[in-house]
Amino acid sequence: MINHRYLGNSGLRISELTLGNWVTAGGQVGRDRAVEVVQAALDAGITTFDTADTYMNGAAESILGEALHGQRRASLEVFTKVYFPTGPKGPNDTGLSRKHIMESIDASLQRLRTDYVDLYQAHRYDHDTPLEETMQAFADVVRAGKALYIGVSEWTADQLRAGHALAQDLGIQLISNQPQYSALWRVIEGEVIPTSRELGISQIVWSPLAQGVLTGKYRPGAAVPEGSRATDHKGGGSRFIERFLTEDILLAVQRLEPIAAGQGLTMAQLGLAWVLHNDAVAAALIGASRPEQVAENVRASGVELDGATMAAIDEALAPVAITDPAETEKVSPRHRLV
């Protein structure tokens, strides 16, 4: 079963492996398979589910709401996000303005079939909206009982500090950040994690397996497997994985195979255990296109890697791991996308 961790400086506990449905539900896999994956997660003890209104323009939220319908709501933690374009993608169908936040939370709750979400997250930082306006809108969402806690995604250390200060002034809890993080993508270690520790903010990390590259299924010099993330042009997965499909990275990843075997783990389990070794991480988001992938991934929960194993992983990937903190700033668009 799954271990649970506290989220930030709060009393909320979430499953340390959390099911996300970015490019799966409504995208890479069909509705029926997506529902099966959610059921496999529930059967494995996962209680936390993460989505966003922009995923497949609301379809992912709708499928998650359908899959969770009939479950005891108090036993689940449901997260969603707001920022990227939704609906007909008009001038106010994006960003973190008060208008977009207040309209988006109602639409998300309707699709998710719930009266509230446990965590409502700013999917990116909005350079076109005053931060005070954004945080006041989030505070009103919390006070209306539509969200219990507030989080963000891919904010820099300075943005986290400013957002946290305003949240405190408004009497709400900003408790999480959702950045990309894996043994190959370590850009948050230099600035974001130290600042988050100071502020009582946890990381809910996405792409802990570097879009599947750390599973070892992408081989140097070989064609990408059919049906893999690299072939997902509809949901956008192929665009994110391109950076990891270089020959030097794929060769370095192959050096992890004997390390995983020595621990009695699959490559995927080793990659997830590496992420969860960092106590600044409250949860690693896993995506799955098949129920059996969930069953494999959950075996990483509770795995403890010793210092020698961690050092061996770092040594294998050091020449190709990306560590520049400036990469975080590049993730948020300088202006809204519509």
C-alpha cells in the first residue's frame, strides 16, 4: 500500500504517489481505460488525484470526476489547476485574473462532480496580472469553501516568497509547488527547494521519470516504442520528451539498469524511489496508460535507497543531468497564450 506524507506546513496528508492525468485521460488513452487506471490506483491505496482544467480542454477533469463518482469524498484528495487557456479560448479564458479564477473554479467543480477541491493550484505564474489580484481571488475561493488549500506550479523562489507573503496576509495557506523534478531534471534543487523549506511549502513533482525515459524503454539508436509518450502528438507528450531523447542521455540511463537490479527494483521503481528520497517532496505524480503500470509504480512507495545507491545514481547521470535554476523561470510564459 501507499505511504502518505504531510503537504507543506499543513495537517493535510496525501499519498506519496499521486495519480495525474495530463496526457492520458481523454488523450493518450480512451475514457474506459482511463477509468480502469483510476480504479487500479484506488485499489492500490492511492488517495490523491491531480488534474487541470486545461488538460484536453476539460475532458480530463470530467473523466476523473466520472471515475471517482460514488467514492467517499472525505477519503480522497482531489487537486486541479488554473491558468492555461480553456473553453473557446477567448481573451479572458486564460491567466490568473480574478475573472478567470472565479469562473474556472466553478467549471472545474462541475466537471469533477464535487463541491470542493482539496488543492487549487496556479498552473503557472501570470506576468500579466497583479499578484495581489490573483491571491485575493484564491483567498475568496478558499473562503467560499470551494478549495481547502492553495498551491502553485513551476514558480521561482522569488515568486514563491512573494505569493506566500500575500497568502499569509490574507489568512490562507499556500502549501505546495508543482515543478518538474527527476534524477535527470534537478533545476529546483539550487533555489526553489531551499526557499520552499523555509516557507513550509512541499513539492508535488511531475515527470519524476523524465517522461518515461528513466524507465529504460527508450534505447540508444532504436526507434521509439509504439504507443509511448514519444508518439503522443495529440496530448503534447512528444513535445516534452524530446529534450531527453539524445544519445548521451539514453546511454547514461542504461547505466542505471544494474543499479536497479541490485536493489531488486525495476528502472521505474528506482526513479520514483530516487525522487521520494528527497524529504522536500510530498508526492511524485505518476501517469499510467494501463492499470498494470500503476501496480508496478506503487511498489516504489516506502523503498529506502541507501547512500551508496544514491551516489551511484548521481554518478551515472551527472554528465547529463540538468541543474540550472534559471530553467524554472523559462517555464512560465512571459505573456498569456491567448
